[in-house]
Amino acid sequence: MNSKQRTQRPLPELDELQRLIKRGGSQLDVSVLTEVIDGTQRYPLHAIRLGNPDPQAPVLLLCGGIHGVERIGTQLLLAQLDALLARLHWDQGLQQDLEHIRLVFCPLLNPAGMARGSRANAKGIDLMRNAPHNAEQPGAWPLSGHRIGAWLPWYRGALDEPMQPESAALCTLVNREIGCARFCLSLDCHSGFGMRDRLWFPYAGSTRPLEQLSEIQTLMELYEGANPHHRYLLEPQCHQYRTHGDLWDHLYHQHLLRHAARKGPIPVFLPLTLELGSWLWVRKNLRQITSFTGLFNPLVPHRQRRILRHHNSLFEFLIRAVRSWQQWLPEGSARDIQQQRALQRWYKDEHP
């Protein structure tokens, strides 16, 4: 198959996104962060905002599709946006939430890669290895990222090249949205690891604890209390593997440096990753192993529908947590206690 044929593949996720943008109309603030060019094809990279436009308003950022083959993450966010639009005209609770917070969707970050059925973008670069941030304790090579060439998976790009347009656009969006915000949560949707759904938090490149670990501990306790029968494994990403160039490690460090220079309290920014356990889908349907796409996405329609509705409680919880952030953030001695609880829970082997 030649390059021209590959770039002309249909992209139903982009069609659905554009349908939702048209449906939302004036209720949505839509921008095109950049255009991604792949041969004769040009793909817009959309960001969608709804809610309070005040730069200081708390923010929930929802991202997906960084790895093009992981279509289910994009589909999950599109389903959530679809449901929100259906509720906007009658749900007073949602309307009141959106008076206080801002939701930002960027559900299709690698449209060329998704059209190609590829993990990487059109240039063969893995966008989640593309940040200039190097791991302090890299994991196994080449999974941790490398600069040899695009013919080998997990390619970071050449050392002297700027970040890819998709990666740079995400960084610009996140830095703009959280630059003045008093509180921010983000969720980046992926698939393809293990038989359990996981909620990861940074770091991806180090085993050292996150600077805002007490806030992570409190958030996770709130979720466990509100959803005692949840099925997520809650853990730092470094427990599974460590990588160079992680975009969320990079963005978190930028956030800390930006506010350290202002010599004031650092607003809370908690980047989370939802890693859907696609190996479970393969185990339930061994035919999926014959398809590269099937390693990352449910191919049976009823299983796809189940996944799209299974995570509703998580998204609803994140909206509530952002709306009520001042009610639950630990302060003073409570923050110290939560820090110790988190160290015992997640880091007792690394930091006894």
C-alpha cells in the first residue's frame, strides 16, 4: 500500500467530532489548534471548551487519541461529549457546574496516525515520547523511547528537531488553560496495557513521588469512597514502566517552574491517565490477536458499548471533584498526613 492510499483512509472519529461541534453550536467554544498534514490530507486538531471562560476558573481537561491506533480513547471522549450536549438543555445540576468550571476536550490529538491505524504520527514519531523531558530512571529500551529512527516503535524524533505539531499544540493548549487556573485536573485516555483498567498519575520517568502527592492521595480516597466497587488499579505510572519524553511529565514540570518563578503558592495540577486494559478484550475474544487494531480496541460491538458506558461514573466524579475542589484539598497538618499515607501506599519500596 503506497502513502497516498494510506492517507485517504476514512476517519469516522473526526466525522463524529465535527457532527458534535455542529450540534453544540454556540454552546461550544471551538478552536483549531493546528492542521496536521499527511500527504494530500489535512486534518484539523480541534479543542472544544464549554463552561466558565474565566482564566481563573477550575479546569477539567480531557484528551485522547495521542496514539492513533488506540481509537477507543477518542471514542470514549466523544461519547462523553455527546452525553453532555444531550443534558445541557435540561440538567440544572450540570448547568450550575458549568457556571463555575470549564471543560476542555481535545479528543483526537493524532488524526493522521488514527487514519493510518498507527501508534505514531504520520512521521513515525511516538507523541508520548516526544517531549524534551528525559527520564531520570528510564525503563527498558526501546520501550522507554529512543532516537534511532522511525522504523523502530517508540521513536522520540531527532534530538535537534522541535516537538511535533500535535505535541506542541497539546502543550500550548494545556499551558494556556491552566496558566491562571486555581485548580486543574486532566485525563488522557489510552488503551493497550494489561487486563485491568488503570488510573495512572506521574511520574512516567522517575520513581520519585509527585510534588502534589497528598492531593493525589486525597482525590483517590474520595473516588474510592464514592465508588467502593470500582475496577481501576490506582497507581503511579512508574510502577509499570518508565519512559523518556512523556508529555504529562513535561507539562507538570513546566507548571511547577512557571509558578515557582512567581513566588506564590503553586496551584494544584493533577494529570491523570486512563489506561484501558485491552488484554482482557483479547482474552475474551482470541480472534482480536490476529489484528493490530484488535490489540488496542474492542472489536465486538456489544463490548465496545459496554466500555463506552462503563466509565460514566469516573467522568461524573471528575466534574464534581473540579467543581468542589476547595472542599476537599488537604491543608496544613492534613496535607502532611496524606503525604505519609501516599508514601506508604505507593512508594514504601522505593522510598522506605
